[in-house]
Amino acid sequence: MASVYLPAMHVSFALFADAANISQEGKLNILGVFDAVHVGQFPALHPRATFVVRLKGAPADVGSHDMSLEWINPRGTVLWSSSAELAIQPAPHQSGEMDMPVIVQIDLPLDVVGAYSMVVQLDGVRHGEAVLHVRGGAPIQLPAAGSAMVS
């Protein structure tokens, strides 16, 4: 019998959103995905952002794993970090691949214009990141209803 290769635990995706939850059926629901914000002045704080990470793993990944997040500004300075231990339980039906969503609500400190990164590490190894583009200055003026379209 041929064996099936299942990769080690990895980040399927990581993103910023307005909200996220897990339904009663176990579905991951994500609302308001974004990758850019506009800030009038610095320093600033983007309150209550939701950071969503979808981990995928195999039965061999059952057990304890360290997960850490680092919020890094465009200059490479770590503005915020956090770590936690993930206790991965076996899938109910040993289906082969396991889906493990992680939802974190955080305040994001912003100190300069540019591309910020939320880096995801599993067991001390970088596995993914999400980038948030921060723009500054006067707010963007949208045209009045019925006029030219902006994209």
C-alpha cells in the first residue's frame, strides 16, 4: 500500500478582518477582510482588529506546539509580541488533514507610514505573515454620489 504524504503543520492563510467566529457546525466565518488602513496622525492605535490564522496539520502534529505572533513596523521594530501553547487534539474521525483556526482580537499600535507585518511562528520557526499597509495624512475624499467612480 502506498503511503500518502501529509505535510507538517503549516499556515494555510493569515489575514486581518473586522470580525471572525466559528459556527456551531465548525465553519470559520470571517467578516471584513482588509490589508490597508488610513491614519490621520501618528502615533495611532487600530482598535480591536481581528487576526485570523488557519493552521493545517496531520495526525503526526497532535500534541503541544508553541505559537507566537510578532507585530513589526516598517523599520523592522517589534512593537508587540505574544506567544501561547497550542494543544492539538486528534481529529474525531482521523480524516488525515486537520484544520485548526486561530482567532485573535488585538489592538495594533501604528507609529509610521508603511507596510507592517504580523509574523506567525510555530515551534520557533517562521511559518507565515500578513502585511498591513498603513497610509497617513489627510483622509481620501470620495466623490459625491452619481459622479465618477474611484477604484
